[in-house]
Amino acid sequence: MTKTFKILAALLTYPTAEIQEAVDDFLPLLKEEGMLPAAFVKRLNPIIAEYRERDLLDLQERYVLLFDRTRSLSLHLFEHVHGESRDRGQAMVDLKSMYEEKGLLIDSTELPDFLPLFLEFLSILPPAEALELLSEPAHVIAAVGERLAKRDSCYAAVLGALGQLSGPADAEVIEALRNEPDDDPDDLEALDEAWEAEQVTFGPGSPEDGCPKVSDMLGKMLDETPHQAMTNGGPDNG
């Protein structure tokens, strides 16, 4: 089990009390595993500090504003590739099948392309295989990371860490993503129009609970067996 992927998954998941209780262990575990260069681990200090210092409801509100109300920041990988086309549905089926073949069981209500869930999957694979798979959505990771950095968001450091692991993105694809509208979550009319727009054509084929819970994931941070995905407990973000 690769702890680095689990920790980055937790930091990209809807904030919960379980995460707040666990964040003090994140940086020591990342340093111990040594998958990320020290500079990228250090850049995670601000988001760790916010988990320690900010009210949980504030963290949750910010998360929803960023990732649920802003399509250009969506953590659903296929949203940036297939939009709402039929291709996205088949891609979901294929990805879920790949999870199951490798022994990761997910709740039927979870969307397989949710980035934290994808990272949970990578955590159970041999590191070399995991890094190869992570390179496939490198363009999405890079684009979302750039948009978060423009907002001075501490989440940009998490995407930056993933970008370091995924490697460079295809230049033409990342440029196409950069040219996509970066919507304003406060402009509700524009937001509705964006969600109704045609799919992108480039690239490879209750509020209290929020997105998939990570209590089990955090509880098993040091456990190598067995592999069960995060359980669903929140709103449909897809």
C-alpha cells in the first residue's frame, strides 16, 4: 500500500472531522515514504495548517464552492475529457471494471472517475504500475492545478504534488484544456450554461457527509489488507 496516494486522496476529499484528526500524521508519513521530493511535501504545510486552524464548516463550504460549483475545477477526471457524452458512461464502466479486477470494491453510488477514488485505487497497486496509470490524466491534473494556483488556493499544492508524480502532460492537450472557460462559481447563470455545454472533444478516450467518506481509509493508513474503497456518504457531485 502506498501511503502517499492515500494521503493526497484524503486532502482532495470533502473535509471531515476524521481528516482533521489525522492531518498531523500526513507530513511525517509522506517524508517517511519518500515518494515525493521534500520541496513538494513542504508545500503541503498551508493546507495542513488550515485543517488544524479553520472551522470544519468553513473548510466544507470552501470545498463545495471550488470543486462542486466550479466545473473547470471538477475532480471528476472524465468531466474534462468527455463532458456529459455517452463516451463518459462507457469510460466509467471500464474504469470500475479495472478497479474490481485489481480487488478494489467501490460503492455503486460512487463515480469511478472521482480523483480521490482513483488515488485510492493507485495506492493498492505496485508503485511503478500506479505511476504509469497516473500519467494518463496528467493533463487534467496540470490544468486543474493551474486554475487553483490562479485562485491562490492551498489545494494547488496537492495537485502540484500529483503533477510531480504523474510527470509532464502532453503539450497540445494541456493547451486545449487551458483554453477552456474557467468559470466563476459566483456567476450562477454562466455556471448553468457551462454545465449544459457540449462535451470537450480532446484527450483520451447530505452536505454533512459530503463526498465519499475517508474514515475507513484513514483508519487503514497503516494496514495493508484488505482493499475496500471509501464508502459513499454524501451528495452526488457528478
